[in-house]
Amino acid sequence: MEFSSRARQRHARLAGDRREQYPHSLQFYLEPPTESISLVEFESFAVDRLRLLKVIENLGVSHVRGSDVYKTKLEAELRKLKFPYRALVEDDYEARRKDHISHFILRLAYCQSEDLRRWFLQQEMDLFRYRFNELTENLMQKFLEHVNLSFEAIGEDLKNELANELSVSTPGFNMSKVKEQMFYKVGLADAVDLFRARKVFIKDGFAYVPFKEIDVIVLNHYRTKLSKALALTARSLPSIQSDERLQPLLNHLSHSYVGPDYSVQNNTGKISLEQIDALSVKSFPLCMRQLHRALRDNHHLRHGGRMQYGLFLKGIGLTLEQALEFWKKEFIRGKVDADKFDKGYAYSIRHSYGKEGRRTDYTPYSCMKIIMSNPPSQGDYHGCPFRHSDPELLKQKLQSYKISPSGIAQVLELVKGMHFQLACQKYFELTHDVDDIGFSLNHPNQYFIESQKLLSGGREPKKEFSNSGNFQQKNNSQESINSSSTPTSSNAKADTELEGLEAYFTED
């Protein structure tokens, strides 16, 4: 942790008193944090939680939630990022504090649009489900009491009286199991999902819920509270946007990519212009393959396409001289003559290489930047095909690339679930004929590098099979996210403190 020098001693004095704020490793996040923290800690906490939620998203698609593999991988990530992972650990105040503060920071960042709210809600729900199901029965009961969900456990006499009905109405329960299991008398409104699934016995407006199914009710309560809280936080956006310290950080988090920026490549100048056509088929992600094809067909790209594709080419190793030659040769085949190119387009290419204007050396776009900003309009070819293309057009494009019908179905299913980067990972697997790429995809240039490694024999594809024999993606720690970058504060004054965060989470 990093605190301002004045705050360190104050924190040490108050830590003992604040421990009572987190009596459990699990919470509904009902009360926002009220302490002051530095911008460095603010950003560090937020980035760590974002890494965690992205891992949860990948694991939820790659593995069955609640399976041993899923739980093992998720616990490993919680350990690594120092979030609470074992409910029995009593002395984990720092982890609980980080969990509390980081949730509210990302709530601020991800309340800004419906898509962001939906994604945040889903990942937080999966995280809560895992944590709740790891609790012992005793700790579950304590948590329920803590959040005022202390449902009434029915007595032995009533349970014996209803034993036959409970056994018949509760899937997987015979008479002996009914006698062993604790049942709760819950209002029907709280057990609607269980009632619809025919998993509980109903009598006189009450559902009799076995202890093992109580998580469904708790999760419904949590979803309702968090959905309402996100909507309430969204109403506070005007006051957040007026805070020049917070707004840049929050915008960055909601479009965040924290892996390598691919601005410096060891292979600069080693790729010839004659290789690009072949490379676009073998090693370009779909977004860049689409841009390259459009450029070859139309001999022109609009500004959004030139920026996205030009910086990608820069990242894979094209020098400034090569880039000028590449774009000029293609544009003069269309309606742009050499003189117009030199006067109108060459400047922007030199600018992107940091040779004009403010001499900013621009970096290639990450997947999140492509997905979340500057959507394409009519006549544009930039953007993410998995995010911005009509599903039927995407299907036709994949068919034209000889992707198998079953592979196309898997890609479209991921797109339907709004897992656009995972759809791109699946595209990588299908076009490279591997069962498991062994990394989490977060950047077009990462796609290119990993493809070249695989095709040149520089890395071995990993294979992992589920019990049914279908291959699954292997999600270790998110390789590109964790590889080389340590988040740094956007504000030079690291000791600047953020006070009164609770104001952003409460009604006017």
C-alpha cells in the first residue's frame, strides 16, 4: 500500500478500529468507503480488480462455473492479486479493504453505459457466487444474518411432517437426505427462480428451500441491490465528470488495457512490404485482415481505418519509410495522385510515428480501445468485426475464410454473449488449427506475435480436454495483462488524496 506520509501514521492508528467495518470476507457493498486514499492506490486497486474480473469472464466461458478447475484457477488469481479468497482467514483486513474500495471504484467507472453496467454486473455476480459457495454452513448462516437475510429454519417436527412432500418436490433428495439437510421457510417472492425451476416445495405462500439452494436467493438479492446501485451511481456522473482528478482515471479504466503497448518492436524493418498480403491471411486478427482487404479493394481507407491499421503495421515492424511507401503505392492506385498524397496524407503518417506536431510516438490500438471507441459508420472498415458487424455478415465472412460450421457456431455464440475478445481467441484457434492458444488475447499485435511464434515453431500449442471430449481454452493468469506493465498514476502528485468518495454513491 502507498499512503501519503501524513496519512500513514493516521492509518496505522485507525486500522484497528476499521477492522470492525469488515466482519466478513464477503459483503453486499452497501456502504461506500469514506477514507482518503492516494491516487496511486486508487488506480492500483482498480486495475487489480479489473484484472480479476477479466479472468472471471474468461474462466466463465472456458470452464463450468463451480468446477474444480474453475475454482482452482480463480483462487490462484485471488491469491496473486491479494483479494480475500479464504473465508476462514480472520486476519485479512488489508485484503477486505482492497476488495471494498476497488469494487466502488469500478462501480464508478462501469456505470457510464448500459453495456458497461451489464458486463460489470455479470462478473461481480460470478465473483460473489464463488465466494459465497466457498463458505462453510456456519459462516453462511453468519453472513445471512449480517445482511438481514436470516431466513427461518424449520423445526424437526415440521420437517418430519413434510418429509414426503420435501423429498418429492426437491430434486436429488430422498427421505434420508431430507432428514440430514436443513430447510428454510422463505417467502415465495424471494424464491421465484427456484419455484420456476421446480426445485422447491410450496405451501401457503412459502417455499421450503434446502440449504444447498439458498445461494440462488442470496444472489438474486445481490443482483437487485447492485443493479439499483449502478443506476444510482450513474445519476452522479455529472459531479464525477467535473472532478478533473477522477474523470480521466475512470474513463481509462472503462476502456482499460494494461498490457504491453507494442510501441517498440525488435523486428522493426525486418518485414518487407511484399510479405504483408501473405501475413494478412496467416497472422492478422480479423479486424486487421478486414482493413487490409478493404484497402486493397478500394485503394483507400477513411481516417479511422488508417489510424487503426497504420498503427498496427507500425507495431509489427514497418518503418516510417516503409509505411509511407506502402500507403502511397496503394492510394495512387485509386483517386489520389502522388502530389495530393504527399500534401494531404504523408503528414499524418509521419505524425503517427512521432515525427511531426508534438512528436508523440503513438502506440497501436488495444482490443478494448477498438471495441469501446469510435464505432464504424457506413463506408468505414475499422472497429472490431465481432463487436460491430451484423452477425449474418460476420457468418458470411467466416464462411469465406473456410471456417467450419461448428467453429462459426462457437464464434457466434461468444459474440451473442458479448465476449468479443474470446470470439477472437476462438478465431485464432480455428485459423491455426490448435485446441488451446494458451494465452488471453487483449491486443491485435499480440495476436500477430503469437501467430508468428506458432507458425515458426517458437511455441507449442497446449491442449486441454473437458470430460465430454470438447476442447476448452486454457486461461492461466492473463498473460498480456500481467506481463510487463505496472500501473502508474495519471497524476504526478502521488500523495494527492481523494476524499468524500461516498458522495458519488448516495442520492442527492
